[in-house]
Amino acid sequence: MSRTKASTCEFCAGRLKDKRVTIQHWFDGRLYEVEKVAAQLCQDCGERYYHAETLDAIDAMLRSKHPVEKRLSVEVVAAPS
């Protein structure tokens, strides 16, 4: 899974570890939650890194007919002034 050259976080210099994560991904004006996405996760600050090929593959999947495991309802609110 490790396809990036960096082995340390560019923000805190922490060690990166390969992991599968859940992400929120906007595509074509819609928000999707995508599970089991390959990422590198900083063990110190939690920053996530994704390979461009991984994100392109997600877009391609969403562009075509794809299985939906569940649907979620989300409220959108404005922060108090």
C-alpha cells in the first residue's frame, strides 16, 4: 500500500503508517463516505496522506454504478456568530 516516497509527516516529522481509513469525499456536488481507503497516517499528529491514484480510483467508482452499503442523513448548520 505504501506508494508515497515520504516516510515522515511534512507537518510534524512524525512516522507514517499504512492504514485503511474512512473518508468523506465530495464528487459531482454530492458528499460520499468511503470506507477502507488506503492512506498513510501520521502516528503523532494524525495527518492523512492519500496517493493520487487512490483518489482517482474513488472518483472513477463514483462516476459509474456502484454498490451502496447504507445511506446517512446529515444536517448542515451555520456556526453561531
